[in-house]
Amino acid sequence: MNATAREWLRQRARPHRRWLWLSAAGSLIAAGATIGVAGIIAQAVYQALFAPERLDWAAVLAAGLVLIVLRYSAQGLRDLAGQRLAHAVKGRLRGELLHRAREAGPARLAAQATTGEWIERFQARGEDLTGYYARYLPALQAVILIPLAILITVFWLDWLAGLLLLFAAPLIPAFMAIVGMGAEQIHRQQQAEQDRLAGHFLDRIRALDWLRRARAIEATQSEVVERSHHQRRLTMRTLRVAFLSSAVMEFFSAVAIGMVAIYVGFALFGALDYGPAAELTLFTGLFVLLLAPEYFLPLRQFAQSYHDRAGALAAAEALAPLTAPAEHPAASAAPAIEPPETDPTGAMLALEAVSLRYPGQDALALPRTTLTVEPGESIAITGPSGAGKSTLLALCAGFLQPDEGRVRRHGDAQSFVWIGQQAHLFHGTLRENLQLARREPLSDEEMGSALAQAGLPLTAAELPDGLDTAIGEQRRGLSGGQAQRVALARGLLSGYRLWLLDEPTSALDADTEHALLDTLFGLAREHGLTLVVATHHTTVQARCQRTVNLVGDRDA
Ligand code: ADP
Ligand code: MG
């Protein structure tokens, strides 16, 4: 499972490979500049001591300065390329997730994940990937390219010192791996807990109103506090391991640099006369010594970004199934909302012996049902709770595909108005909420007229600022009936002829229900709308031309 996550991460970068090339180039240029600076310093010190007359301070300073600027610019280039890569990968990923969400359609989507989980996927999980592409991958390139460049230089200067560095290098990753394996495990746990906490918290916030009324705030509070403490303990464990691993890292690189220093020192004293040690000069010794810390530096940086890799792997495991191409059409949870077969002449909608079973359920959610909806007709779908009314509407809408049978629809039925129990109004002005009905800008006159027809004229006391009246997410300032009237106005503005309504009045009291139904059926007559209304209210049923009764208890 780890291997697939790794492969997934690698594949994500593939379309944006040019940023990887750029960051590799940055690493190489930085390595070259670093070697150059070390060489210049060693040379300058050597000349200052043994040949001061040949030393040109101005040239040394100028060259050193240029190389230092070059080194930091190249590092900047590498960082920039990493950031751009992360940005590109995340952008594409979000696009894919959105596409997936749209493919799944509202009916399946609600069953698949809570709002909190969706936010986690889009926001936090996406952010976890940043570290991998922006820091880990460039650090991985650097940890190969820079020590290699330095090693080649040192071998050319003095092969014994080169051998020392070569043998010291694997020590560090080896010890890192031992510590790192535990770290990854803990990190994964911490990630999973964080996700759960975020989703949990968000769902509680969304239900705040309800919790307050149910007097459950205190119980929720202590629950959230307990979970946060758990989360804190996990985070501290992750940090302890991270500190331990960097201490291990520092220790071994210090030891290795010390070994090189001892070698250079003994060789300069003439205490070693084996191989190149005998010919070691102050220039080569200093050069090698200056390069030794630079040799270990990328390894240390790599160790830091190893943490990013663990986070990204955990994120990849969560995200990979969401972006995987559906391999087995039968097993894929969400067939696209392919436009169902159109029937240009006949009925508005025709459901022919459709039936549907939700994945993992034994019983059919909707047993074999045949239904023809003629243009301008009004049909009540009745039946006890759980009989499949909402499922039938979702089939009409194309949110779900039937397991058996087929759905045919008129050209006019491709787009429709959907009204549920409670109007979904967004935080914003009334104008913004109505504008959602159509792509092109709507005039104030159109909006005012639609509102008046829906029984909520702009002169109403509840709309003090007319179209600019602010509406909260919780429909602040509007009663349930008025919110439904806004939904009616939005439906009218859309111009669609097919209206699918799922228990539109079940949240209203009897008087409000009657008034709203008067308006709804009046509009339907006037504009020739086709209504399909799921309801268990006889008041709705009485006004419809036809009733389809779904029977509740049945066998699978
Ligand atoms: P109604 O709207 O008439 O109350 P539904 O169409 O919502 O009925 O549900 C019909 C049956 O399908 C019920 O038994 C319900 O438990 C089941 N069901 C509804 N939605 C889902 C879902 N997303 N996943 C699994 N089962 C579901
Ligand atoms: Mg229902």
C-alpha cells in the first residue's frame, strides 16, 4: 500500500517534469559555485602564506562574491521550481477531485463523505502534498547531485579523503532510516487523527444551532477537548522522534567531518606517508576540509524534509482512491451522469421498469417502477418514510442511474428545478442567491417580478434592503416558508419547465403550507410547469392530477 502511494506521488509529478529539471539544474549550479568558493578560499590562504606577492585580493574578492551570489540564486531557483511544481500538482489534483465530485452527483456524494471530509480533502490533504513536491523532491535531487559533485572533486584532490567521505555518507541515511521508520508510523497515525478531528469539529460547528437547542454544548465541548488532547499527545510524539533523528544526524556528520580534519591534520604534519597523504598541501587540505561540511549539508536538509514525505504518503493513501480511474465499471461507485436517452417527441420523462439498490444494501431502495410524466402534468409521489420517494426523484433528476430499466427524457427535461425540504440559501445577498438561477446577469426587474410571483414581493417587511438584504446560511431573517418562496422565485428565474420537489412543505406549518402550495400550483398552471412532488402530506396529493404510491415494506 506504501508502494502504490509512492507511485501515485511520483505519477502526479510526471506531467510537470520541467520543474524537476529546473530544480536539478539549480542544485548542480549551487554545487559548482560552492566548490568554486571553497577552491578560491583555499587558494587565497595558501598564497597569502607561501606566495603573498602573487595574491590579488581584488580578484579573489570579486570571484568569491560572484560565486556566492550564484550559489544563492541557484538555491532560490531550486526553491522556486519546487514551489511551482507543488502548485501545478495541487491545481490539477483539485480539478480532478471536483470533476469526481461532479461525476458522482449529489445523491451519491452525500452518502460518500461529510462536508468536513470534503474540506479535508480539498484543503488539508492538498497542503500535505506541498512539502513533498516543494521540499522533499528537490532535497532528494540535491542529496544525490551535490555530494556526488563534491565527492568527485575531493577524489581528484586526494583520493584517501574521498574514500573517507564516501564511507561516512551511508552511515547517516542508515541511522536515519532506523529512526525514520518509526517516525513514519507515528506520523501516519497523527495524520489520520487530525483528519478525524477536523471533520468531527466541522460537523459539530455546522450543527451548532441544533446542539445549543438540544443543550448538548457542554457534552460536545468536553468531547472536542478530549480529542484535541489526544491529538496533542500524538503531535508531541511525532516531534520527539523528529528531534531525536536530527540529533542523530548532527552527531554523525560532526564525527565524519572530524575524521576528515584529523586525516588532513596528520597528513600535513607528515605523520602519514601512505598514498596521496604524503603530497597533501595546505591548499588541498583546506579545500577538502572546507568541502566536508558542504558534503553533509544536503543530507541534513534531506533528513528534515523526510518528515514532508511521511505526511505526503499519508495524504496519498487517502487521495489515491479518489483519483484512481475506475478500473471495473461494475465496481465503480459512481457512473457519470451521462445524458440519458432523449425522447424528442413523447413524454417529459419516462421511467421504464427501473429499480435501484444502494451499494451494500440488501433491500431494493426502489422496486421495479414504471412512470410516465407528461408535460404540464403534476404528480404526487407518496408512500411511507423509506419507501423510495427521494430515490425515485434522484432517478428522475439523473443523480442516480437505475440498476435495471431505463430513463428516457424530453429535451426540456435535461435541466430542471430541484427544491428540497429546506431551501438552500447561501450566505450573501438576496440578489446573489437569485442570480444562481442563471449564468447571464439577471436584471433587478426580473428578480423583483419573480419574487412577487412567488409571493415574496420586495416591499415585504422581511426584505428591508430589497434585493440587497443579507441572507445568512441559516436563512437568517427569513422564515421557512419565505425561504421556500425564494427557492420558487429562483426556479422561475431559471426558466426550466420540469420541477422536482422533495417534500417541499414538510418543514412548514399547515397555514404556511397551504399558502405556499397555492402559489406553487398557481405558477405551474400559469407557466405550464411539470411538477413531480414527493410528499407524505395529503394536502399536496389533493392538488396533484395524479398520485404514484410507493409501498413501504417489501422483500429484497
Ligand atoms: P423516502 O424518501 O421515501 O423516505 P428514500 O428514497 O430516501 O425514501 O430511501 C429508500 C430506501 O433506501 C430506504 O430504505 C433508505 O434507508 C435507503 N437509502 C436511501 N439513501 C441511501 C443511501 N445513500 N445509501 C444507502 N441506502 C439508502
Ligand atoms: Mg425522502
